[in-house]
Amino acid sequence: MDAIEALMSRVSIPPKLLVEPAPAGDSLDEIFAAAMRAPDHGAIQPWRFHIVSGDARGKLGDLFVEALKKRDPNADDEAVQKEQARPLRSPLVIVACTKVSHEKANVPKVEQIVATAAAVQNMMNAAHARGFGSFLATGKNARDPHVKAAFGLADDDEIIGFVYFGTPRRGAMEKPRPDAREFVSNWT
């Protein structure tokens, strides 16, 4: 699959539709190598990626439950079960984080976040080009101080998202895309 074909055919696959096998070994190494090609002003390399697979997915679910109970001590059983099951929806979750550097004043936090987001997009495109599916999720857990601390992040650092990977259970579901020209103008 050439680059343009991969870009034009990639779609997000809901985690519940991602099954084994997930990227591993050389495939996963290639996905991370693609992440390293993201634009990175100041060569800060702000991205950090945490692989969550196998039994660690259950531990991530435990962490999500702890965070929920800190946010809402009265959370009902249904909410607790939903948080516990969240990481189990696909065979691989990669937690994508930005470790913010303040060493270069000309590279603000937002640029470091954008660099990490671009790295995540590269990962998702690389996975798609190799026949895997992916889905980027954020939500309350991505902003939760308890969850951030579990990944060694300071208050100023960010979880960009939880990237779910696997093999699509069925054919990719194409969704209508807007005409790009509706979002483009000539500035004079």
C-alpha cells in the first residue's frame, strides 16, 4: 500500500472490533519508528509511549476504577464495571504521553503536545499500512491526575490518549468525509 492510499483509506476502528493479533515484534517496532518521524520543533522528543498488553490491561482497568472512585466516591457498579473493562476492549493499548520540557523557551507546551499527537497519527497510519486497526481515545482518564501519576507524569505533562490496536474483526467501516475544500481558503 503506498503512502497516499494508506492515508486516504485509514479509518478509526472501534476498540470492540479489534481482535488478536495486535502489532508485536518487528511490526510494533516499525510503528514506534514511524512515531519518531513526527515533526519535533527543537528536537525535544516529548513523546513517551507505554505498552499495555496481556494482564497489564486488567491493571490499567484497576487504575481507571481507582481514578473514578477518587472523582466520584459514589460511582455505581455499572460505571465501575465500564472503567474496569475499558482497556480490555482490544488486545493492545498504548498510552501516549507528552513529557513537557521547559529547557527551550521557544518551544511552548502546545508544540510539544502537537508533536506527540503527530507521532500518534504516524503510529496509526503505520499500523493501518500493515493491516492493523487502531482507535485513539481520550476522556476523563487522560486528564485525571491519579492516572497521569501512574505513568510518571507531572502536573504539566499530558496524556494525549489511549491508542487501541488490533486486527479489525470485519472490514473497515468507511464513514462519510467532508469535502476538504470546505475547510480551505486563500488568505490575502
